[in-house]
Amino acid sequence: MNLNRFNFLYYFLSLLIFGYFVTGLFFLENAAGGGNIRELNHHWENFQIFLNNNFYDAINLTKGGTDAYGMTYDSSRSPLVPIIQAFFLSFFNISKEYIPENLFYFRFIVFLISLLTPFLFYLCLKKKFTLVEDHLLILLSFSVLLLSPYFRTSAYWGYAENYTFISMLLSYYFVFDFINKNKNIKKIKEKIFYITLFSSLCVYFDVKAIIIPILCYYFICTSLISQKNKFFATFLYLFFSLPYIYLFYLWQSPIPPAPTFDRGFGSQIFIENIGYSISIIAFYMFPMLFFKINSFKELNKIFTKKKLIYFFIVSLLYLLALNISYDFNAKLFLGKGFLHKFIEFFFESQNLKILFTNFGFLFSILILFLYVNTILDLFIILFFILISLVSSWLQQEYFDPIMLLLIFTFFSTKIFISNKKILFLTTYQFIFLIGSILYYLKTLT
């Protein structure tokens, strides 16, 4: 009887989180800085290009220029999302004039689509953690997604990010049998088709998500299936990549020309982004340290002498290179994650800002060394760090909530799920969400 009551508490918490998620839509919540009428107008122009022009002209406008109605394509993503959003907008007879009040039903459709994500995440968790009870997995899926400032903002304002998470989770759901080397995989070709399709879509929704098809292809190629089926997967990936190859030819870059120029994409190496990207990744890995162990007493055991030596070498070399080559006084305020915003908000002295930035980088590197102990996980983390080097823009939304989704799905580090750990992560996510809302209320008003 007590156990049933205890389980009811977790279902009740899940319901509260869901209810809080729904209310954010009607209160025009802005927990990520980009949830506002002005930013929606920016995205609306991208949609209008595909509503008011034929397909060929619209695709060509993604490389630059303005259409007859004064609309300009300005996005770092492929045109797939604007095409989908334009399709939704076409049902509501939207005028060419930007009237935010007329876009509520469009935003509501994207909100409903976003609700698929926690459901898919729950199904993936159910596959991977077969012995964990439903009430814990439901609360976990709601905590990771419905308390994410960036997932919420994208869901409320009709943005593109949540499509990436849906396709990513669908990819993992179908690739799970390959990861676990199941010899009796049923309907292999059908599953390969879905894996290649959904993982390829990740790239069309966000080119940074190219890590997903890379991982899926690796799992397929290292599985126990026949060479014929592996060749079939290779063929499908090549086939699904053809539209993006054309876009690459059109743009002469993996992203359209406008954001390529604005972000200085590929123009130089932004060494400071190593530290900032590590600090953001470490922010999500910190609560996961307690999922890696069975008790808090075991925490000191995961920091081996070998890891200690590597930690000091890597930290020393990076901090030396950063402080010699990077001018903190000339840094771009935009983005750079919670650590940068926290320091800028609470400190006025430039020397203190530099000191705490270095300390934050050091502590973040320590967290990564404490958590990561497999080559696969290291590869995923290095991927995100390396892509941050080629763009001056580095936003926390590039890592939220995809980093936690990866940890609970594609990462190979073994984690242990328990009541207390789920509650700790829920509290951690809730504090971050409230902090984000208050921060943007303060800075944007």
C-alpha cells in the first residue's frame, strides 16, 4: 500500500510538470531569450518565402536575395523546417503581413507535435532500462524535456529545434537492437530503412545533429547483420544525402551564406569556445555523475590516478593557450552558455571575470574526466567541442536538451536509475528553468 502511494507521488509530479508545460504556451513564456514576437517575425519570413514563391525559386532564395514581397531567408538550417511550417501556415490563410495574433493556431500545432518528444523518449528509456518502473521513466522523460528552457521555448513559439529531437529519438528506437547486437532482429531491412531515414532527417533539421547518422551508421556496420544489409544501409544514406549535397553546392557551405558570414563560420579557430562548450556540457553531466554510481560514497572512486594525470595535463595546456592567445576584453557577449552569463551578471571587475572563467573551465573539465570512461562517449563529446571551434556563435541551446537525451540513449557509460536520482535531476532541471526565466525577465525588460 505504501509503495502504491509512493508511486502515485511520481505520477503526480509528472502531471504537475506537464501542467506547467501547458501553461507556458498561454503565458507566452520566454525561458531561452528567443521566445518573443520579434524573434517569431524573423522565422516567419523564412516560412513566407515558401508560401509566396514556387519551390525552385524558394530554394534558390536560401542562398541570398529578397523575393517580390521583401522576404529574405535567414536561417542556419536547411529549408526543410520552413517547408513544413509553411505547409502548416497554409491551412490558416495567413496574410503576407505579419500579425502575431493570427499565428496562435500555427504555434499550437508545433506545440502538439513537440508533445511527441517526451512520449518517444519514454519509449526509448523503456527499451534501454527494462527493469526500471514506469513511474520513474515517465518522470525522467518529463523532467529532461518539459523542464528544458529551450525545448519549451521552441514548442511555444513554433521554432525548429524539437523536430531534431523527435527524429533523433526515432533513430535510437530503431537502432537499439543493433546496439545490443541482437542476432534475431526481425524485419532487418525495414528497420534499416527507418534508421537511415530518421537519422538523416536529423541533419536536415539541424546540421549539427550529423552526429546521429554517424552513430547509427557505426552501430549498423559493427552489428551482426549480413554485409548485404550493411551495403543496403550505405546505399540509403547516400540516397538520403543527395538533397543536402545539392544544398551544399548551392551554398558552398554546410549552412546558408548569411549565417556563414554572420557567425564567421570557418573563418578562424575560436579557441575560447572549447572552454565554453565544455562548461555547457559539464552543466548537464554534473547531475549525471550521481547516476553513474550507486551511492555518493563511490564518487571518489571514479577519479583514478590515470585520469588525474590526464586532467592536469589537458587543463594546464588549454588554460595556458587560452590566456595567451585570447583577449577576454574583446569577447562577444552573445551566447556562451550559463557560466558566461552568470559571471557577467554577478561580477563587474574584469580581472574577477577572467579568474572565475578560468576556474569554471577547470571545474568543467574535471566533471568531464569524472564522467567519461568510454571511447564512444568521448567521441560524442569531442564532436560537439570541435564543431564549436569554427563559429563565433555558441549558444546553450545547441546542447539543451540534446546532451541529456544522448546520455540516456546513445552514450555507453552505464548509469543507475533510482528514486532519489530522478528527484535530484528533476530539482536540478526545475531550478535551471526558473533561473532562465528570471534571467531573461531581468535582462530583456
